[in-house]
Amino acid sequence: MSLVRDVNGLVEQRYAALVEAARDAGVSFYDDAGVGERLERVLLASDFAFDALRREPTLLGPGLIEFVNDPRRATARALLPPETRDDDAAFSAWLRRFRRRESLRLVARDVLGIDEVEAT
């Protein structure tokens, strides 16, 4: 039972850290419609997901469900902002953020059973 308690403690700690990160970023943490329970499952399954959400707490807002449930391929969301077209550093930062967001989306869809392994 100590392992279960430790795992539950880890998930609660991570969840609290994300709530705090969202608050610090001025983001209304979205915890309606079972989002909290699903988020806990993702936090339990993936250190990467926790780190990605902590780095980008804006993802924890109301758009989280739409983002995770969006069935389109990543290329449909890959709109390159105009300010990055002639700036290598800005483009690199955009690309890292895009890759992190899409990887997070894939992890969440897998853990939550939204996609089959073949689709991922």
C-alpha cells in the first residue's frame, strides 16, 4: 500500500504544481467536465507531459480539451507565425514549442485511449 500512497502523492504534487504554474501565468486552470481526472492519468503516465505543461501553462486553460481532442494531423495546426519567417532564433523557438505541444497531445491521446497505437 505504500507504493499506491507514494504514486498518489506524486500525482497530487504534480497536479498542485500545475495549478500554481497556471495561476502564476494568469491562466484560468480548466478543471471542469472530468478534466482533472484525465489530467491526473496523463501526469501519472508521463514525466514528459508534466514537464511540458509546467513549461507552457497556457495549455491548462479552457482550450485544453479542444487541443487534446483535435483529430487533425499536426500539419493542420502548423501555421508558421509571420514574425518567424526571417528570424532563425524565433523560428527555432516556435519549432521547439510546436514539437513539445504536439508530443504532449500525442501522449495525452494515447494515455486517455482517444487514439489507437496505430494512429499515434
